[in-house]
Amino acid sequence: MSIEVKNLFKYYGDQAAVRDVSFSIAKGEIVGFLGPNGAGKSTTMKILTGFISASSGEVNVCGLPVDVDSLNTRQKIGYLPEHNPLYLDMYVKEYLQFVGKTYKVKDLKNRVNEMIKAVGLDVEQNKKLGALSKGYRQRVGLAAAIIHDPEVLILDEPTSGLDPNQLVEIRELIKKIGKSKTVMLSTHIMQEVEAICDRVVIINKGQIVADDTASHLQIDLSHQTVYAEFDGEITKSTLSKIKHVRKVEKVTDGWLIETTDDVDLRKILAKYAQENNLLILTMKTEEKSLEEVFKELTK
């Protein structure tokens, strides 16, 4: 695992910002780390990057304990904080060279040129950072975060304050980077998570309340509704007798079938069709939006 967090606690005085948090992220995954303001996202990320220490628990990055061997782990981590800290009086190349020197990057001149090309800074590379738009400043922050070729990239609100065009550009850039690195990012933009993340971890009041793919979270098995069309004669009475089916309604060419049991109705209907020599022409689940799921888990 690239990131392993076990039983993590962080106290500020008597207040627990993070309580018994555990999760892991495999190499090559892009994971969205979600939660309302004050849920413990930034605190967890700062502990992962070695900026602050945990009160208790284990945090490992690429097999190395962060609290014990922070210098070595920081070589393996690229970090873009929520408020991208830049020296605005520096030029783009000058700043990236400065960051590269702190990591003792070899062949720094060529590496800086590679990063400028990789994040699309070519047309702005001769400007001072203070003259750049928010979108280009984020690109500089990303370039600085990956200039030492880290295995893990941690991004805290990487698209905050960007316009729609910049959002798309930065998302595509993160997806591109994620092909070769492990990426963990926090965001409040649900479309962003659906667009680029392989998995979602949701934290609320310092505790993990969900850890799954976005598509699985959007299917509520405790109250699932499936639309199905069958090639063959079938009646409302017949469907109503299937185990776990609680409600059946005829609509156009198919049926709306509901359950309030904690089961996957799709599997039950597929098994029923097979046993009764019926062909399923269409079957789709009515899903909640990720925003609805988020609200339910964090209200």
C-alpha cells in the first residue's frame, strides 16, 4: 500500500479533530477525501505529509512511518496545500528551481523544463508568480509538488477558486498524473470526484463514515429501486411474490421494482429470470447523486 492509516487520533487540547481513523490507498489509485468544513480532512492530510504529528495511531507512506522517518517520507510525497504558498516575487522557473534545490533534484534545469511542459506552463514561464492567474498558480503548485518525482501526491482543494475552464484543465492534469502516481485529494466539488476518483473516503466529525467507489455509494441497497424489462410474459402478481420485493409498479414497457431490505435487487431479479427462462432486456438502478449521499452521511 502507498498510504496506510491505522487508528489515527489527533487532539487539540481536549478536542478530538480526528478520532480512530483507518484507511489505505493502493499504488496507482486516485482517492477523493471528502467531508464538511471542520471534519478533519486537512488535519489528516497534514499528518500524512509530516507537517503535524498525530496524537496516536500509525501512519505509513510507501512502507515508511511518517512520525519516525519524516525526511525520507517527504521525499516520497508531493503536497499541494489548500492555500498554495508561493513566493510571488519569483519568476516561474526561478521558483521551481528553488523548490528543486531543496529536494536536491538531479539535472535540475531539464527537470524544471519537463515540469513546465507537463503542467502546461509554457506560455507563462517567463512571468512572475504574482502576475499569474489563479489557474496558472495552481499549475505552478502542482509542478512544485511533483518536481522531485514523488510516489504519492496529496492535494488539498486543488481546484478551489478556479473558473469552469480552469477546473477542466486541472482535473485532466490530475488524471494524467494519477496514471503513474498515487493521488489523494480533498474537495467539495462532487462532480470532480465522479470525474477523476477511483474511490471515495468520507470523513465526518473526525471519523470515517464511508469508504467505497462513488458508484456503489450512490446505490442505496436499503431502499433500492430497479427498472426492468423482460422478454416474456410476466405479471405484477408474479413479480410481487419474489423474495425481498416490496413494491411493483407497471411503467411503459417495463416495471419499477422496489425493496427495503439490505440486498442487491439486481442479483435477485437476474437469478429469478434465469430460473424462469426469462430474458432481461433492460435493467437499471435509480441512483442517488453523490451530493445526496454526502449530505445523508454528514448531516
